[in-house]
Amino acid sequence: SIVNVTYAEALMASGDAPAAHRYLRTAHERLLVRAARIRDQVWRRSFLENAPENARTIELVRTWLTG
């Protein structure tokens, strides 16, 4: 996850917003697939919110893709 979010941020920083958005969408989809495998809701939420790279991915989706 850290590689995915870092790469998306690097694309954005280099001025390639369309590529950053595409990559972030893919990274977010993969993250959600991984999270869906966690049956316990508390653990799933912790995976998404308490792992810094996962929380950052979700934050970027909210700011970059949903405005």
C-alpha cells in the first residue's frame, strides 16, 4: 500500500494528474478488495483507518477524486 500511495503522490507532484488519478483509483480498488477479506468489522476498520498508508489512500481518494 505504501508503494501505491507514494507512486500516486509522485505522479501528482510531477504534474501528471490524470495518471495519478488513474493509479489512485486502482490502488483504492485493490485496498478495498484486501479489506473485504477481513470479516471482522472492527479489524477491517482498523486496517483501513489505522494503517497510515491505507488511511492516506482513502484521504487522497476523498480529496483528489471526489473534490
